[in-house]
Amino acid sequence: MPPTIPPLLSPSELSYLHTSLSLTPPIRPDARSPTSFRPLVAETDLLPAANGSARLCFADGTEAIVGVKGEVEKTTNTTTTGGRSGGKGGGKGGGIDVIDMDVDEVEEVGSGGEGRWIEVSVDMPGQRDDDAMVVFLGEMIHEGLVADQFLQNRLVINNRWHWRLYIDILLLSPPLTYPLPLLSLTTHLALLSTHLPAPVQGLEKDDDPLFNDDWDAAVPLYPPSTPTNPPNPTSNTNSNKKPTTARPPITLLVISIGSNIFFDPSHAELAVADSVVAVTIASSSSSSSNEAEDLSLLAVRTIDPPSRLSSSSSTTDADAGREEEEGVWKAKKGGVRRDVLGRMIGMCTERGGVGAEVLSGLEGFT
Amino acid sequence: MDRRRVNGPAGGTAPPVYASTLTGKTASAANRTRQPNEIRKIFVKTGLTPSASGSAYLELESSPATHHSKSLTNRTPALKLTCTVHGPRPLPRSAPFSPQLLLSTRVKFAPFAARQRRGYIPDASEKDLAAHLETALRGVLIGERWPKSGVDVVVTVLEGEEDCPLEALAEGNQGGRIGGWGLMSILSGCITVASAAVTDAGIDCVDLITGGVAAIVRQPSAPLQLVLDPCPSDHEEIVAACVIGYLQSRDEVTELWAKGNISPSSSGKETKPLCFETLVDLAVEAANGARRVLVEAIKESTEAKLESSAVG
């Protein structure tokens, strides 16, 4: 899956980039430090018809809009009340709605949230919607969102009803760089600004839900991280849990060149990257009591570096250790070393590291 | 009322629900009989498809049958994959010049691979697997030796794994379109079998790549535990898992896919902390195990080829 159009850089340009980026300390083309991000412009809550939305614009002109919409849906389950083991033979075929299921049973299955209640769709200009890259990006963002169970469980209204969340990601500009960080940060902001209508209190547990039509009374999907969290109003099953400061996850794109590690790579830097890794992190929801928040790692994926597609690359075993050699740069064969990989992850997740910095920066938008 | 046709009943009908014939509520399908650091037995054979330039077949044994697994619904699935490699062959005339071998990968579940039927049109999870496989393979192929040509790597999953214990499956709790942990073992198998097939096709690689999986699992009434090569139907809950495409002789990783709730660093108390580094190390261990089998299989098929060429 070629992430972008192969870079249109000459061999000497590539060689120059690679040399300056593998120096210690490295020199990036735009004179940033290895861990600094490009400036970005963001606004939230701009689409009046969506439950939450955000627009993010990077300095290189790439721009994305995310709209989040919620729909109330009936929870269907294939279990029948009496024949739990009897239903096994039919697999998923049945589709019988459960009318009176034990409350305990729902809690036992992790209070019911399911990953498929969250639908992520990515739209990129000039790409078919079944293109490998679009699928890959959508899966990756979805994977991060469902990894820490918080969002799914938050969507439960009661035993019979739940929210279905549609997250529609629209990339407005042509994909110049690998658009993953842009899309993930925009999704993060959109989810933070998402409000769902508040249910009317005082109904029976499994009644059809009624919602307050006052938009000002709507409850945020992710409760604001104040020490006094309101009791979770959207869901009865969750209200007795301890307050969490869960935030939506973000995905960072990290590249390594030689033994140097860079965050937020530009188009030119991606063209000479030895390895590209996407790391999904979130502030860990369990450590609400801790002062220094730990980050939890939700997903890691290696991405095919575009440098392997560039024209001149012929490094084989015979010439190992020829990276210092003068001349035309050639893309490295093989993969990334384990210690470099470990360092890349470590820089994202350590306390006071890049991940924490990005998360706290995004906090300012809400 | 149309009297020329057989009409269904006017009202809706409910499908009949039969009482269970299984004794015991859940018969505890979730039990692993292997040691935590023991991988499943692997069978690899190369060169089974004569029409392809390279091919391989890989099978992972299913868990041994126990008393409650006589029923068809309780049978634990095995993993069976075949891979064919077509090429290197010239690109069509219309294609633009490519200085190196163009790799295209495809992973397809056979319609009968899992409990649920899969259609013929690749769905999102199959495309996702193919993207992962491509990342894994592109790092090892030495593509410059075949300019202007392409190679197709097609993996067919003949029998895949269920994503979760069977009780949960019956509850319809399958976790949606992707995100099944079973996909991770399948990807690891895909990497290994594709590596064998590429070798069989005689395409130059920098090393033999093999896949390995490790996971953090929660067993009933036990703390979190690290296991190699998890079979999703053996465990009550998988907390996190990691697939790796590993080059042993270079100690490098071309493909890494981890997901779940992983604590990034060790807290330093336990001997085997449940952190990311340990998970990767264990996945590498599993990949090394697979490599031993792969090397033997390739040696065997090469000897067979030599013999047949000596006779012919």
C-alpha cells in the first residue's frame, strides 16, 4: 500500500535530506527539533447539524473536517432468554431481540458496549472508498477508539437501547503527507466537543428513552476533566463507576532515520524514513487518582515507508554498514531494529513525553 | 390474496428455539492445554500448487479434543492457510515504468473458513490484513533485481479461527467488523506462509521472515498472564496482543501490529512485567519457533527438488 504518491525528489535531494536528518543532532528541513510539531489551526463545534465536529488545518495546507453524529438504536442480541447454550448451534443466525434480559447478565459482559456501534468512515479526495489506504486509516482510527472500552460503554443507554456513533472524516486537501495524525487529532477534537441529548430522568430502567430537547442540557460524550465529575447521565449501568478522566485516543506518526527519531514528519522527511510507526495512545483511564497521568498504549502499527518505493534502492546483505558511505542515498532493506522501535514507543508514552504534551495541548481547545 | 403461489402465513413467525442438549452450562471451552510459552505445532509444506511459481501450505493444529468437544459446535478450529506466488512476471505494457518489483498482496477468507460465511468480495478486515502482509514482505524482498515486473502473493484462509470463546459468539458479541483477536494469529500465519511461498518461488530476500504472536490474557480466576501464540477460543479474555514479522538473522522487525490496553513501561516489580517490551520479546520468541519449522520445510522441499532434477 503506497501511502502517498512516491516523492518527486531527485537522488541528490534525497541524499541531502537523509544525511542532514541522520546527523547528531539532526537538522530538519524546517529547522524544528525532532519532537516539535508544526503549527496547526483548529476549531470545534462548527457544524450545526452534527453532535460534535472539528476542523483542523496543518501548516502545510492539509485540512480535515470531522463530524460526529449519534443515533439511537435498538440493541439486538442473539441470545434468547432461556436457551443461552441452546442458541450456540445457530451461531449468529437468529437475530431475536432480547426482551427481558437480566441486568446482571449485561454487566457481566462488560456492560454491553460493542465496537461496531462506532462507525468510522474516511473520505479522501481522489481515492476510492475501498482503496487500501482509506480502509487502513479507517481501521486504525476505529481500533484506537474501541481499544479502551470507555467509548462503547458510554454509548449504552439502557439494556434495550444504545447510541450508534457515526464518525465521518473528510479530508479536504489532497493527501500530501501521510494524513494519519491530522485525521486522528481532528477526530479527537470532534469527540471532545460531542454532546448527546440528555435523557429524561425518572423513567423505568428499560423504558424507551426520552430525551430532553433543550440542547443546552446535553451531556458531553467525554466528561470534562474536572475533579468533580457529574454522575454519568446517559447510562444507568455506568453511573456507579468511579469518575474517569478518559479522553479519546490520539495517533502519532513517528519515523526513524538511522538512530534518530522524529515526530510529525513532513512530506520530504517521510520520503527518506527508514521506518514509519503509528502509535495510538490515550491518557489511561484507570489512573484518575494519580497526579502525573500515565499514558496507556492502545495500538501500534508499522506502516510501509514510502522510501522503499523510491527509484534507487539496492542495499543488500553484502554491503551492510554502508550507511556512512558517501554518494547516492539508497533506501535500506530489512526492517527496524527492536531497540529503535522500543525507543520510539517510549518517547510517545513516557511521562512528560511527546504524547503527554500533545494531549495537554489539545486540551486547550475545549 | 395470490392463489397461484404458496403464501406464507399472514402474521410473522418466530423461529423455534430448542432446549439445549448439551449438559452443563458452558462446558468451559476456555481452557488452554498448552504451556504459556508453548506454541502450537506447525505444519508447513512448500510447492503444492504446480501452476504457481511458488506456493506453500501452513497448518496449525487445533487444540486436542476433550470430552465436551464431541459436539460440532464446540470443536476448536485450526488454522489452515495456503499461499500462492505468481511471478515475477512482466508488468502489462500500459503500466508505467517501475524500477523494482511491484508487490501486490491479497488475503482472502474462503467462504467456509469460519462459522460465519464470508462473501467473495473482500471486506475491510481482509484488505487490512493484506496491507499488513504487504508491509511485512516489502521489507524483505530485494526488488531491484526485477525491474519492470510484478509479483502477486495470494493467501487463502481455508480455515480461520473464531474471534472469541464460543459462548460469547453465541451471544452475538463478536466485536464488530474488525478487532477480532483471531485476525492476529491469522496475520502471523500469513506472514510465515507467504515467506515460505516466496522462497519456493525463488525470489531473492534479505532474510526469511516469520510471524509470531504473543498476548496478555486473563484466565478465569487468575491474574493477567503472558502467553505465546494465543488461540482466541482458549482464553476467556485477551487484553492485548502483538503480531510481529521478524527477521532473525538481522534482528529486525518489518511488521508490528499491537493492540489492546498495554502498559508502556514496566513497573519494575514483577519478574515478567506485562509491558510492551515484554510482549514484543515474546512475539519474537514465537517467530523464532516458527522459523525453525520453516527452515526445515524449505530444506526438505529443496532436497526433493534436487533429487527430482537429478533423476530427470
